[in-house]
Amino acid sequence: MKLNVKKSILKPFALALLVLPLIASAPLSAAEPFEKYTLSIPDLKIGENERVDSFTVVISYGDVISLPHIPTGWSVHIDNSPLWKTTVRWNISVGAAALTHRQTDFFKDFLVIQRNDREFPVHIEITITTYSMESSPKQSKRVIGNDGIKLTAIDE
């Protein structure tokens, strides 16, 4: 007995038979044991007349595990994009909540992150308002990359 199957049907079926075992055997990223780190900005300098009003952390190829402390009067928004780019935005709710030069210790171990299967660039943008008796407040941005951060491995 001869099967009468069109060749046009066999090609996609044969391709599926070849590709499906590869997909099924690929490791799932959620099941892998990943390295976890605390994130710090060790050398952040804020002048006496400066205040941190907001900041954004963008992590490529990593996830946010936890926020150990959120200061009173701050709101936080986390966007865990499916495109391997996680963005965390901190904003003050009222001006009095802005961080001063006496509060830079907040930036020690302020975020717990998990590295996925690649090197993961971290980009931080801090908005600082400078106050002066002679002029109105001025905002500036400070950008910090991997060279200005400290990652401390968490042993589990």
C-alpha cells in the first residue's frame, strides 16, 4: 500500500520534527540559577545646596528582585519589559522628600538585581535640583554607567 501525501505538506512537517526537539531542550531562563547582586553608587557626591528629586535605573539582561528601602514621600515604578530591559523610576511626591547630601547612604545596596545569561549593562540617570539664594532652582542630570556603580554578590 502506497501513501499518497503531497510533498508540500511533508516539508513543514519535517522541519517541525527537526526544530521542536531543539526548542524543547533549550533551557528556560526562569529555571536557571542566576547570580544576585546588590547595587550601589559608592561615589555619588551631592552638594549642600543640591537635592535628588528623581532617578531612573535601566538594567539590560537583568531583573529586579527587591527594593530594600523606599524613602517616605517617594514613588517607584518598575517596568519589566519582555525585551530584556528593566526600568525602575523613583520620583518624589513632595519637595521635602528629596534626598540631601546627608542622605547619600540611601544609594548603598538600594536595589537587589539578578543577572541573566549575559553581561548586563546598568544605566542610571539622577535628576538633581540646585538651590541658590541668588537665582531660581536649576535642574541637572547626572548619568552613571557600569564604571560608577558597585555590584556586590549575594551568597544564598
